[in-house]
Amino acid sequence: MKLSIARLLTLAGLSFCATAWGAMGVTTLAESGEWAPVTVFYPTVEAERPQRRGPFELQFAADAVPARGNGRLVVISHGSGASPWVQTDIARAFVAAGFVVALPWHRGDNFQSHADVGPVSWERRPLEVSAAIDRLGADPRFAPLLALDRVGLWGMSAGGHTALAMAGGRWSPAEWARHCQARLEDDFHGCVGLVTRLRGNAMDGLKKAVARIVIRIRFGGDDRWRQHHDPRIAVAVAAVPLASDFDVSGFATAGIPLGLVRSGADLWLPTALHLDRVLAACTRCELLADVPDGGHGLWLSPLPPGLTGLEADLILDPPGFDRPARRAELAAAHDRIVAFVARHVLAAPGAPQLPP
């Protein structure tokens, strides 16, 4: 089998990265004006130590001096109500390949605040991604180490919505409202739980009626299409994305390469109503990972501890799914995701040279 020069460069770079950039530093850029904090994961030569962040026991070098990596940035758009720490393992996979990783906390839709969950946050998220790139480019620690003309983007769940929007997709609140009016029972958690706060699994008549009224009044009249183009985003990956509000015909001419990551047993955002619609329409999409028995939270790692009730049902692995036994499979999926991003930013014309 013949490999292209670009592919050989990418593989050579990843092989070198695995040995040269083994330690991960983590720091946080403080809140600035209208922008929420940005957590940054990056290569360092300083020693990692056990760190406690919220309920998580993690391993990294806190506030370490950054080391020169491959010269490229990846931005992570987290899921609804999430923290940076549930994306630590995918961030580590990127850092091991030499990337700096920026994770902006989406204002009003993170683990500390749920005030803007839904279309309000979905519209603001791409702007926060662009602002995170700007902030890294202005930071004296990271700016000298990065070329920001070709940036990668990874997003999961609502973060997957961000990735789709920045890969050329267009969406509207009214499109989402129409979907929810028609498919409320099939997409209960993707509609009701996001904005009405009507929790639980019961689909009694009163709950359905109230949900439809709330969704129609708040979002049904807003038909304006939303798009956000940042020419610095060169490749995007959307994992188990919220996608019911997109005009999927636009993905036939998607402007950048788009990777998709699928969990077939997703109870929160059923693939038939979300990811599969995009995949069927997209001409530049590549299905990077497909785990038929995986749940929505499969791409969170580490998983948040202590979940119970409905949150546990929606986020934790389905009954019978043995995550430790599937560790190699999931690590291989992370490798494919990193290689896909690297292929489109490292081996591109004008790409920075790998460190000597």
C-alpha cells in the first residue's frame, strides 16, 4: 500500500510526538471581560504530579512552563453543563502528539452555570471558540509556540453542535422547535431536558403539552439561520453531536474536513435523529469511530463520579458495557481522531516544522 507524502509526514510526526511530548501541563486563563476562563493543556518537560480538581483525581503538571510542541492548536468545545476535566483524556492524546489544547468554558452552559443551556449558548459557543484562539495568540507563554492559521476543533454533544456550526453547517432555533414538535417522544431528552427543566423519563400528557408550549413560545418564531465562519479552523470533529436543528443539505458542500464520532446506544441524542442525518448528507465527512453499544458519555473520560438517576442513565455507560475491557479500542479511537486532525493541520502547505 502506498502512502502519500502528507500521510508519511503526519505519521512520522505522531510517532515522534509520542516520545518527545509525554508530559502534560495544565493552566487556566482567567475570565476576561465577557469571556469565561479557558483551560489550556499543553506539552511540558516538567514532571506530572497528582492533582485534585473538583471530584477528579488527575495527573498533570499544574501551571508548568510550556514546551515547544508541533506548533498547532486544537480547541475543545465541551458538552452542556460540563467541566474541562471530563475531556482530560482526549486532551492528553492531542498533547502527546505535540498539540496545545484550549478548552473555553462556555458561559452559561458549564458545570458552574446552566443559565443559557440551549439555543442561547449554541449561538455564542462558536464566538467563544474564536475568542479562545485569540487569547492563546495574545498570551506570551503560548503565542511564540503556535501558528494559528490552521486550528483543529473537537466538540462533543453540545460541543459537537459547535463543531458542526464551524464546519459550514447552518441552524436555527425554529428548526429545532419544529423538530421537537414533531419528534418530542423520540427525542425527549434532546428537546425537553435541555430547556424546559422537565426532568424524568415519564412522558405523560401534561408534560408533553407544557414542553411543546414552552419550546414554541421561546424558539418557534426565530427562523434566522446561524452560521459562524472562522478561517483559522481547518478541520473539525463532532462526537455524538446535537444536530436536529441543522439544515443538513448544507453539509453536502461543507467547507472543511469534518470527522464524526458515533455511539449507537446514545439515549440522550439518538443517532438516527442527530449524527446520522449529518453523515447521510455530508460529502466531506469521515466516520472516525463507531461504537454500536456505546452510550452518550463514552467520549467523556474520565467519567464524572457520583451520578445517579436520570443523569446516570444518560451519561454513564450502558449496562453491560465494560469500559476497562474496551480500553484499547477507545485508545485506538483517540489515535484516529488525533491523526485525522493532524493530517489536516500538520501536513498542510505552510505547516510549522516539527521540532528538531
